[in-house]
Amino acid sequence: MTANLNPTELKDKKVQVKYQGGSSDTVYAIGIFGAWAFYIGRAKDFREGALGFLKGLFWPAFLVYEVLEFLHKE
């Protein structure tokens, strides 16, 4: 069974797109803010603060690296 719609019927149809998910984005954002609070809060000068900002952006890479390094030792 096939249904063919002509162009006049398509004008009356509204396409509704629902986006679900996005919780990982929220967790990542919370992680970034936490990393910034950790690294920038302990900075003694501007250079360490700027480095802390960059570390805050790339904290998952540091986390994965440390976990893999830990697993390799065992």
C-alpha cells in the first residue's frame, strides 16, 4: 500500500521535529565549569589562569589519558 501526496496536500501538512536527548551536553558543560573553577581558582598569575581556561575546555582528554595510563600499569 503506497500513499502518493500531490503538492497541494503537502502545503497543508506540518512537519514537527522533536529533538530528544542532549543530557551529555549538560554534563559536559557542568564539567567545564567545574574544571574552570578548579584550575582558574588555583592560578597564581594570568598565565596559569589562561592555561587553566584551556585545560577546562579539554578536561575529558586529560581524564581519558589518565584512565588509560592507569589501566596500562596493571
